[in-house]
Amino acid sequence: MPNTLSLQIDLPPAVAETYARWLQGRADYTVNQHWNEPRYLRIVDTDKRRAAILQRFPSMLAAHQTAAQIRAQLATQEVS
């Protein structure tokens, strides 16, 4: 059984963007802290290295994915 809870919250766009920025900042901080660890230095492609680091920290991977989802929803709302 998954240990996550699906939740839908309607936020004003400015608040949603601020929350997405905060989540992405947490993920970016973790990636920066572990960027030069020997286990990741052999990965030359920066996107793959970032993905490998985020895979090691599931909560930061979730933060990164949630921020991307929020931004995608905001972009869809702007188009509509």
C-alpha cells in the first residue's frame, strides 16, 4: 500500500508558483550538496546526474515532480 496521499488544492496562481519555487529550491539544494560526490562524477550528462541524485532522495524527487506538475497546470490555465 502506498504511503502517499493524493490531494487536490486550489491555490491562486501566484501562491502556487511560490510553492513550486520553494519545492524546486529544496530539490536544487539537495542536488547541489551531492553534485561532486564520487559516485556521481562518472555521470557526464548533467540531466542524468541530477536524476541519479534525486533518485537517491525520494522526498526530493517528489518535490521536484510536484513543482513540475504545478508549473504544468499553471501553464495550462494560462493557455485556456
